[in-house]
Amino acid sequence: MLEELRRRNFADSTIRCYLHGVEHFSRYFRRSPDQLGPDDIRKYQAMLFTKLKLSPNTVTLRLSSLRFFYTHVLKRGWSIAETPYPKKVRHLPGVLSQEEVARLIEAADTPFHRILLMTMYATGARRAEAAHLKVSDIDSKRMVVHIREGKGGKDRDVMLSPKLLEELRIYWRGLRRKPQEWLFPGNRWHTSSQPVTTKVLWSACQIAAERAGLDSRRIHPHTLRHCFATHLLEAVADLRTIQILLGHRDLEVTTVYLHLSQRHLSATASPLDALTFSQQGGHKHSS
């Protein structure tokens, strides 16, 4: 299965999720997955909802991993009618105000965590994209950041904030050993030949949120990406530009930020405001 996933150039995160899905399925029945069939898949799907209480989107991902295994590895048939994907649930993402983002960044427990949070918010990069930024991706002449092989293997450029550039230079001067490749090297002293892991970016958000008193908001790296898009929209950037900056394939995905932008919500009046009532306070009852 690993060979088939790599042969199709799947992202590392997708490979991990797919392998985990098939492994969990096999462990649940305590049998090799090639000895299990459609009836077992249906029982497993029901268990994910009833026992593990997983979300529909997570269950869909588990089914996708099994479908890949049975169709591409075992070369067996797969019936969508017998194993339908659950109906997707689309929740509005949580966003912070600009003041709250500033509080979050200022609450970072280390200078390294601070520059990670600042980079994610300033560029709208996904956590894996931010973790894999290279020194050469910071183009101070054109004032852009090159994001390479993002979701779907696509490259894109985003704006390089002058404030971010200044902070990156301060961060660079403070490094013990200047990295040759990765902008954010791994290990405790940031001297590794490998980039920082995405878990570090996750921890940076969690620790800063707790220190800033925002831990009840369920803040994670993608929250900063949502804030980036929403705040751009509130600053009168158009949706098409935001779509390109985020690397969205479909503009419809980007339109979710219309539901989050205070400028767009407050610009539309409620129909109640157009009504005229004969008296204030509603109908008066006679005593």
C-alpha cells in the first residue's frame, strides 16, 4: 500500500492518514485486512459513529483509506451503494479579532514560537507549508514568500510583510548556526538538517493560547490561516485574490470567509430595520 501511495505522489500527511486508517480497521477485527470484506467495512463504519463518536468528515477519510487499499492494492471492487460516504458537515471556522491575534503572538513562550505564529498569520500558510519554508523562499527583493508544493503539490507566492521581514532578520541574527536550507530547522537548538515538525507549530499555538487566556477558543495553526483570510477580506481584498493567496482550487471554498467578515455582515441590514411600528414596545394589553 505504501508503494502504491508513493507511486501516485500522495502527500506525506495523506499517506500517514491512509496507513493509519487501514491499520486501525485491521486491529479492530484482529485480522489481516485482506481477509475482511464489505460486511466488515459496514460494521466498522457504524462503529466509528456509534462507539468512537467520530465526525462524518473523519469517517469519510477512514473509508477513503479502505477504498484505496481494496481497489488499488488488492484490486477488488468497491461499491459506493453498499458503503456510502456519510453526509459532510460544514462548520464555520473559528476566527480571532486582530487584537486577539496580537495577544496570541505576544504570549508566545519563546522567540522561536513567536516567529512561527507570526509567519503563519502573515502568510496564511498551512502548518506543513510554514514548517517546510526554505531560506531561499524569502524573496526580499520582490517582497514575496514562495510556498512550494502546498496542498495538491501546487506552488504559489504570497506577500512578504515588511514587519515579518524585519522579525525574520531578528530571528536570523539570534540563531547559533545559520541554516543552509530550512528557514525553521528542527531540534532544541534549531541546528538540525531537517525542518521543524508540524507538532511544534501546533504546540506553539496551544501554549500561546493558554498564556493569552484564549485556550477556550480551540486555537490551532489553521486558525491563523482563517484569520489571515478573514482580516484580508475585512481590509477590502477581493475574494479572487484571497483564493490565490490561500491556494484554493475552488472559489466556493473561499466564500466561507464572507460568513466571518464583520465588514460584510454589518454592511447588510436586517429586514426588521425596514419595518415601521405604530408604537414602541409592542402591543399594550388593557388591564
